[in-house]
Amino acid sequence: ADYLDLLGLLSNAKFCITDSGGIQKESLALNVPCLITRDTTEWMDAVDAGKNFLVGNTTDGILTKANEFLDDETKLIEVNQRPVNIDEKVSEKLMNTVLLN
């Protein structure tokens, strides 16, 4: 499997469960709720926005939030409707920075 396969799977998921910082950001960009199996994250912006959720690394913590989403589709819809604060021009800005330096 490659990166594009991963994005395809993630974009079609109801939510994801991960401890990967990269997947946390990818899920945010794809508007897929992310259950983070940690107690802290370097990407608190997504947690603060109510798009990603710190669930810890215990079975109970993970299953509680996962079952909340699986048992009540309206909770997923609510999370999906929250605004995503992403700079859509970040690639353009990055290229301009690289080309100008």
C-alpha cells in the first residue's frame, strides 16, 4: 500500500484511530474525525476545534468514543459539520518561499 491508498481509505472512513501525528493532520484535511490514542498531541488545534479527540491508550477510552460514533450517526455528522481551519494556499506559499530563497 502506498500513500495514495492510505488517503483513499482514510477519506472513506467514518473515523480513524491512530497515534500518528501525520494521520491526525491528514484526517483533519479530509474532514474525518480522528481518535488519538494518546493523552497529549502536538496538534491541539484539531482537538480544540472538536475535530480530533484524545482518547488515551486504554481499551476503555478508545472503545467509549468509537462506540459513541458507531451508535449515533448524528454525532459523526455534528463533528463533520464543524468548520475546518486549514490554509488552502499553504502549498502555494511554500513553493513561493522555496523559489524566492
